[in-house]
Amino acid sequence: MITDKSNGRLDKIKAFANDNGLIDSFNNTFKSLENYSQKGYDVTLVSDFAPLSLQFGVTDNGKFIINGGFIFHGKHDGFGSGSFPTFSVSLSTDKKAGWSIHT
């Protein structure tokens, strides 16, 4: 099960993806979280400090499995250069805006 505790941020992020032609990136990356849920794990989403991004935690019957970020990369963070405002590094060589999972 995926539990959204992001206070509406997930919906805003998905709307942004739809409005900006990035829904494929959103959906393809979000599938990683859905895969955990389909395997019977609990996935909890909360807001993140980075723009258009979320934090997630995965548990199994209350036992910690993994946590990380559903992070949006683009011009604003050098496409995942590790700089402000995401402070996350993307290993992708594509210079395209979109989401990635960071653990």
C-alpha cells in the first residue's frame, strides 16, 4: 500500500508533470515505488525540501526496509549535479528534466 502523507504535494507534482510534458518520467520513476507496494511492502510518502520532490519510506510489517527520495532534477539543480536545491547526484548522463529515485 502507498500512503500519501505529503499534504497534497504528490498531486501538485503530478499536475506539474502533466502540464510540462514530464508525465512519462513521473510515471516511470513512480513505478519503482509501486513495485514495493505490489510486493506487499508499505510505502509512505512525505514532502521533501527539494522542489517537486518527495521523501519515501518502505516498511514490512513495521520493519524498516529502505528510505530515500523521489527527486526532481532539471536546470534548477544542474540536472543532478549535487548542488542546491536538491543536493542529490544523478548518475544519468541525460540533461533532461525528470524524476529519479535516490536511496
